[in-house]
Amino acid sequence: MLFPTLEFGLFFLLVYAASWALRDRLLPRKLLLLAASYFFYGYWDWRFLGLLALSSALNYLAGAALGRTADKRRAKLIVTGAVSANLIILGFFKYYGFFLDSLTDLLLLLGIQRDLPLLEIILPIGISFFTFQGISYVVDLYRGQIKPVASPLDLFLYISFFPQLVAGPIVRASHFLPQLNKTPTLGAASFSYGLILILSGLFKKTILAHYLAVDLVDPVFFSPSDYSTLDLIGAHYAYAIQVYLDFSGYSDIAIGVAALLGFRFRKNFDRPFSAISLAQLWQRWHISLSTWLRDYLYRALRGEKKESSVLLTYRNMFLTMLLGGLWHGAAWTFIIWGGIHGLALVAERHIKRHVHWPAAAWQRHLSPVIGWFVTFHVFSLAAIFFRSPDMHIATSYFSSMLAFSPGIDRFTPLMLVLVSGVVAVQFLPANALERLAARGQSLPAVLMGLIFGSAIMFMEAIGPEGVAPFIYFQF
């Protein structure tokens, strides 16, 4: 059930009406939202409902055990066991085939032939996201940042809540759980904000990202050697923009849907292509994942105390991004993508520590421009590995782009306008949508509904046929 479909629209209207009818009855409302979330997930493939329930039960039991013990050593064993169990489940479904293939290639390289056990593993949609939410709940309990849930219902709903279940954002228990036990309110501001976010997300996904993908990115990445240098240059820019539009569009819709149900999620993208450094870009891109990696992976690598040397800091930065790349997918292309960003972040940190630029006025003005240019191009060039289905396509893309070939076919003026327009919009004020929502809240609800419906019909009229799955569903 994709967000931009009639099926989801009907599903959400029913859930919306029923949840607000039960606004003063917290327990029935939680049960309704839990049932709706499991129906939403089961609509993809009912066979994985048991896995979702198992993940929730595992983390609930671990949390309950942590709540009953005051012994630090025992608590550490519990959290280690829970995190390990979560990662084993994730690793089996997501990485079994990758590691088996890699082991087979290594044995063949060593002249050893072995028949290794082959299993056809279907990747459950959203497993990375709900696994990370479960881990964050257990670790936050261990760190004393939250208390165990009083009812398993709360944790089951936290992990399965349908707006963010299959592709994030990764919501923290400390932010979500307190909202479950308060009577929800939906004022004009929240209503307007939710509608505008949904429209923003739909426009990004069904119009902008779809045209970039169908008319430029997909054909060029399918066979890079068939296209000119300018087409290849344009397509790699377009893919960086497409993946932003696709995933920030999903995040907008998820946050907007949650807002209409009375829940407030934090922003997941904040104009990342206006960043003037890679560190700043990763503070603005997929914020829920970036902060998760910082708080639960980088901090774990660092240990209880801060690093005693700069080299350890660099090592941990690199490993965090490398493992972040592996989280995105079981392929060498994702590992290389993560490694590029890890090395670039280390280089950027090192330069800032040891290189002191002159303070002339023209250099102070030029420095952000150079920082933006380098940041955007590191991101877009690394995205070639992120998009390529295998290393053969990735190497073919780079070699074809470097071997100058004249002509232009796919990178049309419309594609140029879309790419440059999205980048330009990144430099609008950070709270542009919030200010637009504030203006909309003064309108009557009926008029807002008419505007929303008209916008949906307009997008349906100008958009391409069909709805492609969101890119981040594969993670």
C-alpha cells in the first residue's frame, strides 16, 4: 500500500475518522492504531507480521528485564543480548545472500570450491527501520534516558506505527511514547501543517522525482556506455536530486499523516543541498538516521569516555559511515559509498583542524561557495555507487563519463530546470513550510479541504502514470 494511491487514501480516511472518534478513550484508540498498523504492514506481505511482532516482543521483554534489575553487570548483559538478537535477525534477512556470495567468491579466488547452503531470502520491507527503533528503545533504557513502558501495547504500537513503519523517519521512544498517553489535539495549525506536508511530499515524489527517474536517471544508469558525457553528468546530478525528492517526499507525507492523527514527528530533512560542508549536510540529510548513527553507533565505538587521540576520532568517523553504507544495502556499491563519505568527512575534519585560511573579506565570502561546491559534488559523485546495481555499472558509468563523448539526448532543458530549481529552493528560509502552514490555518476547514483536493487532482492530471515504490523501501 503506497502513500500516493487510492487504497491508502481510503485506508487513512477510515483510520482518521475512527481515531478521532476515540480521542478521549486512550486504550481503544491505541488498539485501533495498532490494528491499523498491522493491517498496513500485512497489506505488503502478511507472512512478515510474525516477524514484526517478534521484534516488538523481544524488545519489550528486554526492556521489562532492564526495568527489574539494578545490577549494572546484569543490565549490560541484557542490553548486549537484546541488541545482538536484533542485529542477528536483521543480518539474516538483509545480509545472508551478500555474505554467502562474497564467501563463495573468496573461496574460488583461493582455488577452493564448496557447495554452500543457498536460501532464497525475501527482505521484509522496513526491517531496518523497525529494528533500529527497537535497539534505540533498549539502549535508551540502559542509559537511563527513559523508563520501561507500562504496557506492551505501547511498545508494539511504537515499533509498528504505520506512517513511519516501512521507511522512517526513525522515531525515538522518548519522543513518541509520551504522546501515546495524552489526549490528542488537532488545532488549525497542526491540521494545516499536516496537509501542506502531505502535498509537499506528493509533489516531490509523484511529479518531480518521477520525471527525473523515468526521463533521465533510469535509462542512463541502465546502460551508461550508450550515453554521452553530458547525459552522464546530468544524470548523476539528477539522481542526487531524485533520491532527495523521493525520500524527503516520503518523510513529508509520513510526518504529515502523523500530524493529522495528533502526533508530532521531528523534521527529517532540512535543506541538505544548501550545506557548505559534508558535516553540515549529514546534519540535515535523513536526520533521524544520522543522529541514530551518532548516538548508538559512533558513541558505542567511542566507548564510555571520549577518544584519547585524533586518530581514534577519525577511525570512528570512518567506521560509522562505512557501516552506515552497509546498512543501506548488502552490496559492495553501498560499502564504497559509505567509505567515500567516511574518508571525505575525515579529510574535512583534518583540514579544518590544520589549515587556517587568510581572513580577507573576499576570501570569507568565497569560502562558503567553495564549501558548497565541493560538498555537493562529493555527494553527487558518490551517489553513482549508491544508484548502481553492481560494480560493473558503477565502473562503466565513471569510465564512460571520463571518456568524452559528444552530443546530448536525455539531459533536456526540462531536466536542467528541475535539477537547478530543486537546488535553488534549498536556499529558502528553514521555516518556509511552517510559515505557509501558519497562513493556511486562518482558512476555514472546508476551504482548506477544497484546496487540498484541487491540488491532488492537479498533480494527478500532470503527473506520469503509475507510482514507483519509494527508493528507501529497499532498506
